[in-house]
Amino acid sequence: MTEGRTAGSARAFELLEPLVQAATVRVHAPPDGYGTAGTGPTWGSGFFIAPGWVLTCAHVVGEGGAAVRLSGREVGITFSSGGNGATGTVTGRVECVLPERLEERRPGRRALWDLPDLALIRVLAPVSHACVWLTDRSRPRFDEVAYFGCTEDLGTPEITGRTTRLRGTAGHGAAIRLGDDDEIEPGMSGGPVVDLARGEVVGVVKARRHTGGGGLAVSVVQLRTLPMPLRGQTGLYRRVMQAHDLHHYDQHLSDLNSRRTWTDVRGELPAGEGDPYGGRGRLTPGERTRLCGLLAELPPPGSSEDVRALVEAARGEEPEPHPLAPLSWRDGLGLLHDPPGGAGEAAAMLKYATDVSVADYREPPTPGADEELWDWVRATAERLWRPLRRELGERHERGLAERERRRRASAGRAVRGPVRPSGGLSSGASVLLEVWAHGWEDVYDWRVSVLAGPQRPGRVTPVDSGIRATEAGLPEVLRAPLAEAFRRCDTHEAAAPLEVAAAPELFGLAVDEWVLVGRAPVGVQRPVVFRHPAGIPVPAAAARWARVQAGPLLDERADCVRGRPRSPSAAWLAGLPDNTVPVHCRAAAAEPTLGSLHALGDAGYGVVVCRRPPADPGASCAPFHRGLREELADAGRAEVLPLRLQALRGRAYGADPDAYWSAGAALVWNDPARALPEDEPLQGDL
């Protein structure tokens, strides 16, 4: 142990070291069938996080040069197969790397790889091995830690560990700074960083400082940035974390051997910060393991917002927005540490578990799984306060009654969670992107938030903001903030809409063509609409909105007559029928037609169709108007337009010649039920 460590951390290291070494692996070239398996050069380290799954750094599996593709690459995994020190070597395949764009943007030799610099490897053969316990906290505690990895101090590869302290975060919380108490050797990249006070893995060793000891680790919470699944599928993150929790749950309940488990050792760690409730304020490690296992046996939540809503109900206040949203029931537990008002963690977690037991799941649970969770809550509460036991019972009864009411109300309708009108947008959360132009400069300020929707009017949760981005640079600057906002809002049934609030001069931004997540443009993946920024409510807006939603729809050329530009008068706009959808076919920033977009907003038109400048300025706008007239007639009512326009973009992206007329089409969608924030972001230092 490093000199200066406390007696408590020294004892914790002794207890945890065998468990971490058993789960830590050496990563190298795959066995080739000729030489002795596992004897080649060491690329780096990794560690088992679930049966058959190894976590490491992307730069570790990138050994071999820029020409080697990362995803799908086979690697060798050498690990300890038992308490006697015997080793085994198997082949693994890289399932995914983070960030995904590493395939196209590989850094140069000896350069730092982009955060989060993670790789998830699937072992290709069934083997018996140990797994680490991963933290559920969204942010690490800056306490004493140990980091492990493959070293060759004595001439042969072996897994060793050193101790240090966490010194802060970097990369907006994606990275953790390791102190310089000891030196990180090259082969340790990809190894685990363990919180010695709590017995949980909080990071992955990434880099060392060239000028001395210490370095960087990647927070394991970055696993939440794994690619989101297609609608109706369980994502890779949830599958791996479910396997992680069920593994430790099974190990804790098993009587087949006497070896100490992670749960056992976490219960033996030296006492740290005191519990003001005399042991009743926190769940024991065994109770936490059982709770995580029971939650893992339930279907995953429909969306991140579902988890946050239950956390808020259990905490008694809205949880602070963290860089990465909770995606599983387990992640919700991580937001319940240190609840406000002096309430104990155990009480908050049992309230949360009670609410989860009566929640609406994305699919029916295994028979009896929700009842088993409630039985465990009731049994665990026996050691706590009698008023809490009574409150939990009443909470469970109310939840059952509310769930039954929702099920009766949705009888005959397959949709669970937020109500979706037939063919229309969900009434759940949406992603809000606000953009402000800088006067005469071609730079923009921006802010990304989550709009809770009509069910929670006025609720806006900030995600990120920035200033002075160029138009060409906006897609790259907004890639990470929008990806996080999508993770928070998307459900297993539908991708959340993206609402872009900007002055009409910016309705020409090609937001729908930005490639943010995956390879398809964002406008193909989800509905994208523009909105006028928050302002004084227009008296006629509510009536026009209600009428146009009901249909039938009338289209009206607002800024041209037979292709010639015009500026409509306020009187003419006010006299159009309420079920009119004005069509703005000219360039959004062109004069003299720009005033018509402002005039349409002033006249209370909540649904407007416009388009960006065509590639050929002299091309006739007749095909656009003709195709749009047929589309509006076929739609019948406005509520289906966001999804129909998304489908049109998909057809054009798929090279359907019958959809080429819709290139550049944008939908202005000023839903009065989704109130916009009225404040503007800071403009930077004066």
C-alpha cells in the first residue's frame, strides 16, 4: 500500500483485491491456433461487468493501426479462472465502441482518444468467471480508490493494483482525475477503478500523465451512452446491466460454495461516514443486491422520464439534472443517495421500489415479479419505523388502484405510457433546441432542454447550452447534448420529437439533415418541427390551433402568387379560415417574403409549412405546392403532419423519386400546450 493511506482504506484494499483481480483481464491479440494462447504482447486490460461481457477502453482494442475496424474485431481475453491462480484464454468480439464516430475519426498515434473511449467486448465461449460490482451513482465521490490492470514488473504479465485519490472530473463529468500517489503503467489502460469506501467500480483507467504519476479514468456511468435500441427492443445498456445485477443477485443467494462474494465483502468494509439513524438510514449491501436483482427481473422502464418521475416522488423534490439521464430502474436508485431534509436513503429507496412495483411497464412482467418486489419491500421495512411501514402500505394500495384505473382507461388500446393520438405525436416529453443569432455575426447561441409536455406544463429540464457556434459547426457542437436529450425523452414505442425554437429568420436551418446519432439524418429518425420563440400570446391562436387539428385542412400560398413573391397583408391573413395551413415556399431568409413568416405568427397560425431554398433558385415551386396539397388532403388533420413529414424525409432519403418535391420542407408547429421558456441564455462575459 502507498505510504499515507488510512487504516480503513488499507483494510478495504485487502478485502477487495482478490475480487477485483479475479474479474480483471488482460487484452491481447486473439488466439491463432499456432502459438500458446495468451502469450503475445499485452494491449491493455479490461474487466468483466456481467457474464460474458468485458469492459475496456476503445484505444486498447484499437491496437494495430487506423486500418483496423473496431466494432466486430476479435481480441484475446486472458483471465483468472479460479482461486488457485489458474488462467484461461478465450476469444472476444468487440460489440460496440464509444463514441461511435471513432470508426471515422481515429486519433493519431500517441494522441488521446475522444471520450468516453470505451469498448464493450462479448466473450464468444461460455466460461465461468467473476464480475465486478458497478456503482449506480451518477457522480463519483472524491475518496480513496484503487486501480488495477496488467503489469510486468517481474517479467511476466500479472494483474496488480495501486491506490490513490480521485481529484475531480474532466470532460463534463465523463472523465475522472486520478491523483499522483502512484504511477499508471501502459498495460493498465482499461482496468477498473474501485471506490474503497463503498466497494464499487466507478471508472476505467484511460491515460497516465507524461510528467509524473496519476492520470485519467472514464466514468462507468458513460455506459449509458451506448446506442439506443430500435423501437420495441431492449437496448444493449439495459441488457448488460440486467445481466450484471442478476449475476450478483444469484451469487448472493447461492449456497453452493463458501467463497466470499462482492456483496459479502461490501458488508465487511470498514465503517465510513456515520448513519444518523443508527443503521436504519441505509440499506445493507445484501439488501441493495437483492433490490437490484428484483428490479432487474422486471421489464425496463418505458423512458428516462418515467424513472425521474418516480425518483422525484420518492425524494420529495426534483433530482438535480445530471450529465447522463437514468435509463434503468437501477439508475434511479443512484439518484436517491443523500435525500433532502434529513430523510434516510433506505426510506427513499423503499418508496421508490414500492412505486416501481405498481408502475406501468413497457411489456407485461414475468408473472409474480412485481408482487415479489413488493413482498421484499414489506419484509425489509420490518426493521424500520412503523410509520414508514404504514406509509409504504398506503402507497402500494394507491398505486394499485391508479394502475387499474389506467388499464381500464386504455382497454382496447395497445399503447402504454404517454397517450399518442391516432397517428399524432405523443403527449410525453420532447427535446427543445433554442437558437439565437448574434446580430450581424454568423454565430449562434444555443440551449438544449427537455420539455415535459402537457402532462406537466411549464416543466423544463436543462441539458446543456453554449455560445458563439458557427452554422457549419452547430451539428458537431450539438451532437452530444442532443444525444443525451434524446436518451432522456425517447420511449420504447417512439422517438421523441425535436422542437427548434428560433426566430423565423432561422427556419432555414437544415436541422432535419444533421447527422447526430447513427448514420441517418435526425429528421428521418424522429419528427422535427420549428417554433416561434416565446412571446405574447395571440388571442386567435387557440381557436386556430383547435380547428386545424380537427381538419379538414386547406392549403394557401402565403408568400407567392404563381411563383412570384408577395408579402401578404395582416387583414388578408386574418380573414383566412381557421383550418388553413399557410404554405411559405420561398427562402426563409429572403426578402421581401421573410415578413410573411413573422406575420403568420402574429396572426395566430400555429401550423405552417415552409421550405429551405432549393438547389436551383430558378426552379418552379409548382411541384412543391402540388405535392403538399395532396399530402395535406390525404392527412385530413394537422395532428398527423409531424409524423407524415418525417415519413416524407425517409422516402426522400431512401431515393424515392416521388418524394423529391419535399426536399427542404419544414413544419412550423406552435403547440400552445407546450409552453416555451421565456428567458434567453447568457451572452458570455461583457
